[in-house]
Amino acid sequence: MAVIAKRYAKALVDVSLKLAQPERVEKELNQFEELLSHNKELYLFYTNPAIPLPKKRNATSEILSRLGFCSTTSNFILILIDNHRIHYFTEIRQAFQQEMNERRGIIQAEISTAFEVDHEIKSRLEEKLSRLTGKEVSLKFNISSGLIGGVVTRIGDTIYDGSIRQQLELIRARLSSD
């Protein structure tokens, strides 16, 4: 599945960059994903093999024209429908975002905290992670009930654990080794 998503995403990134529409395509993909996630009937409509392809195409064309999508995004979504890949839409959209960020030199960092952090802390984290990685960093925050305090940061496969629990574990390990 990941291979399929990456292949479609890479092709769409290539086309959207060539046509100088990456931001618009990105916005429209997010909008269509939100539409699918909030309308379970629509998702079931697309994934139902008993519904003929022309009916799916016509309905989709109508939806996309009402939403004002550009031809690049519209054609891409119709290709997914034609190739019976619409059920991979979320994975393709995520792969698109990842590929676009790689080409822009941006990396995604997932930050887990015990509570909501203010703008100043977010800015400092972004600055420090940019210096650490040498790239522009896009931060995605989430609150984890499993954390007592501190911050756990994930960039790709690397995890920087600055949580209080981790600090306590390190202290316990030092004390038991002495």
C-alpha cells in the first residue's frame, strides 16, 4: 500500500510543481480528505464495487466543480476513481505532503507534551530543532495523557525523549549502577 501511495503522490507532486500549483493542490487534497472523512456515505459510495464507474465519475465531477477544484486536483481524483484507488486517498494525501515537504527541505516533527504549550515555547522548539537538523521544521503537536511532563519529539525514525518519566528512569539507572 505504501508503495502505491508514494507512486501516486510523487506523480502528483511532479505535475503540481510543473504547473506551479503545489499550494492549491495541497489545499484541495486536504479539503477532499476532510469531505471523505466527514461523509461516511460518500466514502461508502466510492468503495462500493456495485456502483458503476461512470456514476462515480459523474458524481465526483459534480462535487469537484461545486467545490471549485482546479483541473489538476480534479483529474487526479478521477484517476484514483478510475483505477479503484480512492480508498487509499488518505495515505496518498499524506505521502503527497511528505514528498512536497522533502522537496521544499521541510521535515515534520511530532511533538508530544503533557499539556498545551504556548506560542513562545513552540517557537523555541522550532528554532532548536531547525538548528539540530539543519532544515526547516514543521511542528505537529499532540497532548499525551501518558506523559507526566516534558517533551517527546519524533522526527522520522528518531525519537528525542525529554519526558520527566525518561529523566526519572535515567536517575534510577544511575543510582542502581552505583
